[in-house]
Amino acid sequence: MKQLNQRYEIKKGVWLNNRIVMAPMTTKGSTWEGYITDEDLQFYKRRANVAGLLITGATAISPLGENFPYQMSIYNDSFIPGMTELAQVMKSKGNKAIVQLYHSGANSITSYRKTGKAVAPSRRTFHHLPYVPTELSEEDIWGIIEDYGLATQRVIDSGFDGVEIHGAYGHIIQQFFSKYSNKRTDAWGGSLEDRMKFITEIIKKVNQVARENNKEDFIIGFRITEEEYHADEIGYELSETLQLIDKIADMNIDYIQGTSVQFAEAFSKTINGRTTYICVPNAIEKEQVEYGLNYGDLVSIARAAMIEPDYAHKIETNTAIKTEITSTDMAKNLMWPNKLMVWMLGPYGQNFFIKGLQYFKDIARY
């Protein structure tokens, strides 16, 4: 029977200390330009023992790929010193740390504010955006694929243990996979196979960089939103997603992570042991998190990692898990970046269903 505190071999010779993963979360701790700050370092240092595998928040691989303000970037070598410090902090308790690489494509709102430009698979109007993105040329597409490779090299140079390719939550990889955002009629759009091409070429590029660095222990993961529906159109259905993961499970990917436990059984059956499946139980309590192991090899936690920075350690020592914030002192000890506290106290923060957010009111600086 699988248990949260069991060691797990995620690839040959690469062992995690337990079956818990800290999910990637944007924390608003970096500078406007995307550089690591002391707030980033303190947030992740406090969580160095939260899981056997820690994943950074979405990290931009291009100056045209930023959706989130004050989130980390890695699109040139000037980001390496800060990322090196971050790797050291995240790995300080002997756990593995990887970087989630992303480009937000049409949804690169922060990049648009900085540069006046956003790019996408196709030129079309999106109801939630105040602009129409520029359609990518063939050369542009290959350039972004190369950017993923260059970012992977910087991740290696910074001392991290791997990368997660972010194909979820509406960013550029999902935009290429979706019929809603991808209206192309060339080799990058149309049929399901062609809509997969951007994804498979990125996976090939990341693997190539790892091989060139003789990094046989380098972890490569992929995350995807299981289905995409709009009021007037279908982006893609679960059946198409299952065909995608069936394909990439054989492409030297070390894990696949979804976004919801609702589809866990279908994902698990499709992957069928060919690579690691990370289940997302969307839970805080130990019993509910552990339930995810009925389907996944590993389980990822987000809200739990925000509230209980010692989650894995407490599982190991059979200590009670905190499931809500209960005092101002506890809130201070969580080491949330200030902009994250302010944001969570606003209307959007209520969507995260974290109890006790009011205790940040006395410590957040507006």
C-alpha cells in the first residue's frame, strides 16, 4: 500500500524522500523585472521540508511570455545568480527542486504592459484580453522552442534538479493544443497530431539539452489541464488529452501532472506505469491528500504547502497537520511575500478557500 512518507524512485537512481510534491504556485515575490528577491528565498527556505519534490512557480522563458507580475524569469543569463541562490535554499533539507518553465502566449498580460506586444498561435480576439495578440510565424515558433532549451540550460547551470514544462492553465502550450485558440492551417494546427507538435518539439528540445549536459539524473515533467470548454466552443476534450499523454508518456518524460483529481483514474489508466503520474487531490487534510495515491504515484499539494510549510516532516513524525491559519504569529511565520498577502486579502484570494486570511491584515503593507 502506497503511503505519503515512502521514498520514491522518480527515475533510475533518482529518489525522492517521500511521495509528496509541492505544486507550482505564483507568489509575487520577485522584482517587476523577474529577479529573485529575499522574499522569494525566505518563502522557499521556509518550505524546504514541505515535500520530497519542490516545484517553483511559473518562470518565464521569454520577455514576451509573462502573465504574472512580480514572478520569476529565466530568459537570459542575468537571472542565473538569483536562481542559483533559490536552488540552494530549496534543496537545503535534502529534497529535490525543479523549475516550472512557461510562456503565457496570448495571456502574457504583464509582457504586454511592458512591451506593447503579446504573441499567440493565431491572431484572434479573446474576450478576456484588452488586445489582439500577434500571430506567430514559423520562425517565431521555433524560436520559442529554442527558448525552452536555453531556459533548461540556465536551470542546469543554476543547480536545480529538473524542469516542469507548464502546459496547463491557458498558457501558450495549451493555446497550441486548443482548437479554440489555435486556428492555424499549417503543420502547427488543425489535426490533433499537428496541435500536439509544439508540445512534442519542446519535450524533444528539453531532453536534448539534458543529454548534452550528461544529466541522466535530470527530472523532466509535464503538466496539463485535462479539458478546455468555452461558452461557444470546445478547446479540447478529455479524449484528446488522453491521446496526448499516451504519446508523451513514451517520450522520456519522468512525470505527468494534471490539475484535478476528477480525471485521475483516466490519467492513471492511460499512463499505465510508463512514467510517474502526479495526482492533484485538491486537499489539505492528510487523509484526503493520501487518497490521491489510489491513482497517482505522487500527490501534489498547494494550499497545504501555503499553510503548513513542514507538511512532509509532520507526516514523517506523525505530527498534527495545520489546516488553517490561526493567529498573526502563525501568519508571520509562513513567510508569504508581501504582495502575495495583499493579493490574497483582496477579492481573488477568496477563491483559494484558505481559512484565517484575516490574520494577514495586521502584517501586510499596502
